[in-house]
Amino acid sequence: MDYETASNFLIRQGLASEDDPNAFLVRLSQGKPPVPGQVTSLLLSLKVVFEGLKGAETLDRQLIYALYLLASESRQQFETQRRLGVVWPPLLDEDLTRIATTVKSILADDWQGL
């Protein structure tokens, strides 16, 4: 996967509307788990973007906003839906932490590890 593909994927997953029912944040907001392989693709894309932005002086606002939403909104949706009785897949909680950690790594330009 190259940087452009990874970046576009993250933007689609983070800034999607109800028009894309399989987007990560849309699924979580509906109390649905990610589609199989979706979290793996997110984490791979985040790693590619980290490598692509290493040492960058400027960052794309749309990408950064999508990353912010993926890190913060995913956790909010997870907790909101859990309080409403949704039973999430067992590893999703840890996956959301990995997503947030990787986003932090991108913003800090320092790999935090997973």
C-alpha cells in the first residue's frame, strides 16, 4: 500500500457520511462491528501514513481531521453504544486504543509502538 492509497482510505473511513454504510465510524455509530479486516486495514494505513509523513513540516488538514475523528469518535461511539447494550467483538476495545496510539504517533512524529 502506498501513502496516497492509505491516506485516501483513512479519509474515507474517518469523514464518511451515512452514504457509506460500511465506513468505520458509520458502522460504530450504528452499533455494528467493523467489517472483517477493516481494523487491520486501518492500522496498516496508519502505519503507512506515519512513514510517509515522517519529518514532514506540514500536514494535510483533511487527513488530520479524519485521523482525529478516527481516534476520538471511534472511542465515543464504542462507549455510547456499549452503554446502550451493544456487545462488541472482544478485541475492538484494544483495537481502538491501537488506533488512537498510532494517530498520536503520526501527530507527534514519534512512533509510540503498538
